Amino acid sequence: MSNMPDMRLDPYPWYASMLETNPVTFSSEFRAFLVFRADDVRKVLSDYQTFSSAIFDGLSLDLPFENQLTGMDPPRHTQIRALATHAFTPKAVLELEPRMNLIVNCLLDEMLAKQESDFVHDFAIPFPITVIAEILGVPDKDRVKFKYWSDVIVRISDRLLSGLSDSLPEHIAAYNEMTDFFRSLLQERRRQPQGDLISRLALAEVEGRQLTDMEASNFCVILMVAGNETTTNLLTNAMRTFAEHPDQWELLRQEPRLIPQAVDEIMRYRTSVQFITRIVKQDGEIGGVKIKAGERVAAFLGAANRDPAKYENPNVFDITRPSGANMTFGHGIHFCLGAPLARLEMTAALKEMIHRVDTFKVPEVAVLEPLNAINLLGLKSLPLQIIGR
Ligand code: HEM
């Protein structure tokens, strides 16, 4: 991906050519080695001693970003991650299903009442925000602020990925507002614990001491940020892709048992997080290319998911493709904590939609605009004309 809008809308022709001709290469635009092949991406993400996640260390960000889970290495990473794993196991997440179905149906009621809707704003944004806010235990009245906070903070990581290590005043203000909000909620829950994740974080102990407010609020921030926009993009990419492939939508409606495969195929075909970054701690090698300590590496999950060495006809969207491991949620010790949740959200949305939506299409006049984010694949809006059943 690069800063060019066409590339952000459709990076796949570039990936196909890089996979064939230049699978590991240095880019001055990214200031990093770019890695495309599935086996090489897996290697980078598996070897955390060589390819460290501490990409924010040493940068003057005016923000405590190095204290975020995604930017930590073991042993700290292992301890902090353990605090929340219970909330995201497939079993724990399944308990949310009835509530999710209700949220999906409410949003669909509103969408189907209109002749034309913007799927991003009417569905793909509010759905994951509502779900994660419920898991954390955030009061209803405070939920609208989240989208703004979460968006701004995702943009900080975008600047970092573009090699800019400074933060803009609006980023700092949004970050401070969000952490202040979580800190006061944490203090409230210490006094009066409830059954939510914020109460658990407020009372959790690591190495014999409670987490500081800053540590616990950082954790809340990462859940908001990692879980919202990524899932919004997954849902949006799904509808964009089905609108382009009405035969696959019809097949899914005829064969709902294909939903788990369809979810995997959507994530493979249009991957929400296109690349993730690591910093090299000790001299190493990827795909025969030597890489020195201190260099940065961008591992392209989006390209790995279209690697012809792993997938037959990788550029074909086919919901009957057998489910299999793809790289959408990363790999290794940082494998996405929210993967079962994101999958269930997509599943809940498809289950209801195949019953309630007959056909839908993007109006011919619509111009699809990509997000202003270099590592995320998604749209600013997705106008849809939907015909209900
Ligand atoms: C389609 C939706 C999602 C996608 C594509 C996605 C993708 C990813 C990827 C690629 C990583 C690995 C980052 C790395 O190795 O540097 C990751 C990590 C993470 N994700 Fe997700 N994610 C999604 C949804 C969620 C949700 C719903 C949550 C929680 C509410 C979540 C929470 C996290 C957390 C906490 C991490 C850090 C794990 C660690 O560092 O150990 N994600 N995600």
C-alpha cells in the first residue's frame, strides 16, 4: 500500500507483481524492508527475538505508546496479555451472541427503512463499538465519544508507519481525553467492582502489584483501537465484495452452512490490516535477503493472503474455498486477541442479513473512496441500495 488512493483501494495488482518479482525488498517510501510471501511473513511474526514489536521505543511521541500491548516483547507482553485473554476466548465470546443478534437486528431495521444507506456509518461503525463498549463496561452515554478517539489514535500509528515520529496536538488531546476517561472509570470500579472487563483490569495484579491507572487505561485504549476500525473494515470489505460478486451472495443465501468458510474467505480476499511492522533486534535474513539490527520490516498480511504458493487462484473470491489458516489476524505471540470476537461479529451480521436482505448493490454513480490510512483496507463510506425480503 502507499499514499496513492488507487493503491489504497486496490493494492492487489501491486502485491501480485511483488510476490512474483520482488518478494523481499527495501522501500525508501516505507523506510523498511517489505515482505510479501506467506512463508516469509510467518517467519517474521514467529521469530519475536529477531523481529521485535517494540517499534515505538526511543521515539519521542509525547504519548506512552511503548506501553501498549502490541508494542511489547516478552516477558512483559506475556504477563499483560494474560490479563484479558479470558474475556476473548471463543466460549466467553459466544455468550455475547444473543446480545449481538439484537444489535444487528436494530441496525438492520434502521437500514432497511431507508431506500439507500451508507453501510459504513449505519452499520459497520456502530456495531463493533457497541459490542466492545459492552465487554469493557462503558456506560451508554459515553459511547459516542469513542469513535472519534479511536479514529484519531489509529491515525497516530499511521504517521508512525509513514516514518513520522511526532504527534499532532489533536492526537495528544484525544489520547489524553481517552486515558483520563478510562482512569476515572477504573477508579470508580475499584471502589465498586462490577462483572465487566474494566473492573477486572482495575483489580488485576502483575508481579505482585496492581496495575497502575496508566497501565490499565492503556489496555482499555488498545482494545478500543485494535477492535473498532479493524472490524468496521472487515464488515465493509465483506459488503463491498459481495456487491461485486452477487452470485456468491446468492450462494450464501441458498447455503447458510457456508458462513464460516465465507467469513474466512472475506478476510483472506480483502484483509483489514494490510501490514504490520517489526524492528530488527539482531542481524537476520528473510527469503535470502540479509537484514541488519535496527532496520524496520513491514510484513504484508494482505499479500500473504493472496500468495499463489498457498492458494489456488488467489485472486478469485470463492466462499466454497476450504477454510484454512490465513494471516488476517497475524501470527505468533501477538496473534489477535479479538479474533474470536471479530469472527463472531461477522458471522452474526451475515446470519441475519441472508434472512433479511434479498439483494443489494452499490449505486452506479457512487465513487468509492479509500480510508486515509496506509495499512488499513477499508472505505470512508459504502452507499448501498438494499432490497429487504
Ligand atoms: C477484523 C478484525 C480484526 C483484525 C483484522 C485484527 C487484526 C489484528 C492483527 C493483525 C494483530 C497483530 C498485530 C501484531 O502482531 O503486531 C492484532 C492484534 C491485536 N488485536 Fe486484533 N484485529 C481485529 C479485531 C480485534 C478485536 C475485535 C479486538 C478486541 C476487542 C482486537 C484486539 C487485539 C489486541 C489486543 C491485539 C494485540 C495482541 C498482542 O499484542 O498480543 N482485535 N489484531
